[in-house]
Amino acid sequence: MCNWDEDAVTMAVEAARDCLSGLPRDQIRAVQLASTSFPFEDRLNSGIVAQALNLGAEISALDVGSTQRAATAGLAAALEGAASTNAQALFSHRRNAAPRWGARSR
């Protein structure tokens, strides 16, 4: 769950850091980020993630969004390319609505 100062990109970076702990990052050739709540419309969000993870300049980056099935489409794309390349598939979402603290159920 995102905090007030986080978004889909920061959540993806933190998750990827955990996943890549102890693994050689120079073997990752692709990053695919799926979300329905990208913070940037005009930038490659997965490119930001790849740069934050120090994955190198030759990385292939792909954003998958604009649908509630973004994670499914991103996973399918990652699995399709898995035979030929090592890919990091990330799925992240930032809720738009604030939680309703103290609301009573009726």
C-alpha cells in the first residue's frame, strides 16, 4: 500500500530491489512495468525504474497500462520473452481513493 509520498514507480523500485537482492543485475535485459496509475504520462516509467536499479543503458523497458488487465498483459509479455532474455516484470498500483477510517458498516 502506497504512503502519501509514494507512487507506482517508487513501489516498483522497492519491490525490484528486494527481488534482485544477491542476484547479478548485469544479466537483466528487460524491465516491464504494469500499472493503472503511472505517475508520468509523457515519460517511460519503466525506464525510471531501470535507471534507479542501475540496470545499464542497454536495457529494454516497457510500460503496460490503460487497462485493468495491465498486470496480466505485462506478465504475458514477460513470459513470452523469457525464453530469449532475462526480464524483470513488475506490477504496481497506487490507490486513488483515500481509505475511510472510522466508517461504520450498515
